Amino acid sequence: MRNVRVIARLDIKNNNLIKGIHLEGLRKLGKPYDFAKKYFQSGVDEIIYMDSVASLYNRNSLNNIIEETSKNIFIPITVGGGIRSIDDANNILRSGADKIAINTGAVKNPKLLEDLSNRFGSSTIVLSVEAKKKYDGTWEAYTNNGREKTGLNVVEWCIEAEKLGVGEILLTSVDNEGTCNGFDYELTQSVSKKTFIPIIASGGMGQLSHFEKVVKLSNCDGVAIANMLHYSKTTIYEIKSYSIKCDINIRA
Amino acid sequence: MKEIAIVDYNLGNITSIRRALSFLGYKSIITNNPEIILKSEKVILPGVGAFPTAMSYLKKYDLIEAINETVKKGNDILGICLGMQLLMQFSNEFERTKGLSLIEGDVISINDILDDNIKLPCIGWYKLNKTKDNTLLKNIKKDQWFYFVHSYMVNCRNENDVIADYSVNDISITAIVKKNNITGLQFHPENSGIEGLKFFTNFCKS
């Protein structure tokens, strides 16, 4: 069986770690690097930095944070927000990121996914999907922190992105994000069933049992956690000890 | 010690490797200049990317000769992930492509050897199984976890070249190869926490 990754997700606005509900109503929590370092020292498997306003303003301001992080934190760092071109991606990788996550840029120009995968390798490219459930039970992909509709069906979009060469999907439920009510298990299941690349479930974890449920029900490969870690409602150690008790394969 | 040359072939996370070396106090230079590579006693062939693209880049910038010369002179070379796979004779990634042929064997898809296909790339932290005694593993505790991300794997012809492996679905996947002054790591020591950094220390000190 696969080994599941515990991933700390840090959403960033103007150099601050922020946290909202449904990706909106943002609160400042502190310096992203300080949080990342704490998680690294306590054994987190991976870090995701998401610049939450980069897409709106067509810029990426994360370089300094990435640099500081990669000087002292030796686990994979994925960075997303505002990546529109090969040059943007190269810039972020040269700052010290290991993978890049892309949403708006890919929706506007799906071929970019192919170009990025060819240039940097599939395993460097993560498709970031912000999913909202529709009345008919399907999900629509959004951009700009769940604000803008794309008209894309999430499952179909993920299948297409896999064909274009992405190596991984960060799947965020906008409906559940920040609510602490649990993941959108159906969403994660639906994408996982139709794709053959690793899926990271994101949005909604409020208790340890949610972690177990999403891993066991949806066959996801990683779980992104924000709220519970940033507000110290749990620790990496607690999550991992719990997972081992539940027979989930995990790096202890 | 002289600067360590990190061969730049225009692909993935090269800066991470440089930062890891500098954290340990080693100077390095990211370069695609064959002359700098030839002058370096330690050469790192990093790697996240596709095999054919990487080989054609190495060819275009006259880096294949520089790497061969490095090995012939007895200088140490360390291939990481794709960099390790490039050391082999052939790869089946996309199309059958000739590699650097410094170690006998080829590169195949992980799913070529599994009965039940797994999701690729295989991404995650795994423990090494069998490890032969080697200076490369000095001070590295048994039972440590290392970060892997790959879809293709090395298939060595000569069992003696394999220093360690790891398991996915009970299938053995080569994790470390070593032949004289040539070393390859399938996992990413730069992404494998403090324990991973020890591989760089051992490589730099050897």
C-alpha cells in the first residue's frame, strides 16, 4: 500500500500567513516561514505555499519566503499562485521550490501544463483545483480563491490535466475549506477513481478522524492541512500517531 | 575543498540541492560549462525531468564528454533521481534513449514490473530495505525515511552495483547504486530532512 503524506498548507497574502473560510475572509496569522519551520521540525512531510492574491494581481511575491525556507527546510516545497508562464515557473524553482502548483494559468491556457511538464518533468507540476459542488451533484472548477467560475467540470478537467502531463493534483473543496467539518469525500473519491496520478485532499479537516476517513475512503495520497495546524488544534505528531493506530502507512 | 559542480541541464529543483550543500558549509556552482565540470573534484548530476530531454541537453552542451572525463579521472560523481537514471545504458521513458552508460543496466517504468499498477509518479517517504555496508551510509541511522518521487526505475545488470533498495507493494526498487567513483540515489537527499543531508556530507568527504 502507498505511504500517505501529511502536508502543511500555508496560504499567503502580502508575506503573511493567512487563514479564511471557503478561501475568503482572511485573517493574518504570522510569518509563513516561522510556521513552516515549526512543522518541518515536528516531522511534516511536505510544505505547500499558496500565494492567495498573486493570481488577481498577476504577480508572484513569494521569492523571498521561498528562499528563506529552502535554506533551512529540507523537505519538498510546493509553491503556487500567479504562475502564468515557463519563466514564472523557472523563477520560482530557481528560488528554491521543488514543485509548482498551477490553477488560473492552466485554466486560461491548458497547453501550459504540457509545456511545463515537458520542461521540468511531470513530477514537478501540480494541478491546483478549487472545486465547488453544483446542484446536479457534479463539481465546477474555480479560480482566484473560489471567486471565479471556469465552467470546467472538475473530474473532466483533472483527466485532461493528467493527459497534459501533470504529476499530481491538489484538490481543494472550496465548500469545505476552513469549515472544520471534514473533507468533501465524494469529490476526492470521484477524482481519484478517474485519474491515475497522486491526489492531495485539501479543505475541511477539523478532527483526526477526518484524516482517516479521507485516506481510507478516497484513496488519496496526501492530505493538506491548514486550520488545525495553524491554530494548534493538533500537531504533526498527533496526526501521525493517530494514523499509525488506524493502520495508515505513514512516515513516523 | 574546491567548489562542487552541480550540472545544470535546464530542469527541475537544482536550487534545493545548492541550498542543502551550503547549509552543510560546502560551496557549489550551478553550471553547464564543461570546463568548470572538468575542474571539479565532485560533480552532482541533479534531476527532476524527462530522460530524453535531459540527454539531448547534455549532448548539446558537450556535457557528456565532460562527465565521462570526470569519471575517468577518478573524480566523484553523484546522480540524484533522474541524474541516477542517466548513469545507465538505456531508458524506455517515452522512447528508447541511450544514457551515459557508466553503469550497466536500463531504466524502465515502475509499472513494468508490478502486477497491479500503482499511481505514477510514486511520491512519498519510504525506508530503505537492505543496505550494503558503504561509506555513503556512514552515520545514517537504520530505519530512516527518504523522499522518493519517480515513475521510472533503475534495473542494474550487476547486483554488486546495488547498495540499497526500497519496496512498493512488496516489489523491490533500486534506491542506491554505486560503482567505484560513481554513485546514484533514486530518492532526494535534499528533500529528505536532516538525515538526507548526511548523504551529501558523506559524498563531499569521501
